[in-house]
Amino acid sequence: MDVDQFVNENRPEEGGDTFQLENSKLLDIAVDGSVMTKAGSMIAYEGDLSFTGKSNAEGGLTGFIKSKATSEGTPVMKVEGTGHVYVADEAKEIQIMDLDAGESISVNGNDVLAFESSVDYSISTIGSVSGASAGGLVNVFLEGPGSIAITTHGNPLVLTPPVKTDPQATVAWSANNSPSSSVNRSISDMIGQSSGEQYQLEFSNPDGFVIVQPFEETNPQQ
């Protein structure tokens, strides 16, 4: 294709929702006020926007991480003003969900890409699943109303409990489905004690759902 065709075919789409995918790995956010995005995810922006890091507080709209020293969380930045910010995260697939008022989801902290300022959030830590996740899994509780964007390595799979999942492949779950930890001794005996696959998250509420990805993230909070 010639240059003009290339430029025209790869321009941002006009109009659309506040959260709009330019392709499966790149999110265009139309900012008119403020949004929260994962720190380091901005690849370009247009308009009159300012960026404020939120790396030391906890909960509400004032922060996202307990402490850098604990490595328990993911720092975010608040984007304010009017314009467009384009965000991506290591070429991971981006999934957009719209939460109704009171509707909520718990997401692995490493997989939260962005959410509207109308979405309330807080941090929760699942105790260490033995050797599978040093320091525990840090999840972000997001409650609507508003749009959220999460990331997955490859296309996600949504499962209905009861189900057990590998913590390193688990992306998110419905807020009514908090997991417990489980150990499969037969897997341990078969492939050895060093494998993390012997440790699982166990979900039991059939009214909920669990999102997994075809990839195991090692030390996802680092």
C-alpha cells in the first residue's frame, strides 16, 4: 500500500465511546474530566491533558498502591483535562467492560489498564498461595458505574464455577466469587514440588464467573 493509504487506514477512529479500541492492543480514551490509567501505559496523547502519579496512597480516588517497598500493587496515574490519551500494555489484548451502578469485579492488579473516574476502587490481597505467588495476589476491586479496561495475554476464557485455576493465569472474577486456596498433591507428586501448578485458586459460586488467560504471569506484581 502507498503512504497515503497506510496513513488513512491507521488513523484513530472518529467519535465513539469514551473507551474505544483502535485495535485489539491499543485503547483510545476520550478524556473530558479525568480517568485513571496504569502508570507507564501512555503511548501518545492529544489535547490539553495533565498526568499525576498515584503511587503511595491506598483506596478511593487518591491512590492505588499500599507501598512501593512492599511491591503489593500497581501504580497508576490520573489523567485530567480534555483530549485523547492512547494506552497499551506490552501488546496484551485489551478487554473493555461496562459496569452498572453497584456492579463489581475483582481484577489482578497487573491486568488493570484503565477505568473511568466514576468507578470506585480498592485494593485487596489474597494471602500467599504458597510458592505460587510470593507475597500473595494483589487484586483491585472495581465497582461501577463506569467503563473499565483490563488486559490479557491472548484471548480470555470465562469459566463458571465450581472451578480451580492457576493463580498466575487468573485475570479476574466476579466480586461475589472470592476464591480460596487449594493444593493438588497429585500434581505435586507427578511434576515435582518446584512447579507452581500444584497450587490453585478455588472458586465455588455458580452464580459468578472467572476470567483466565492462556499464559502464566511470573511474579505479576513486580
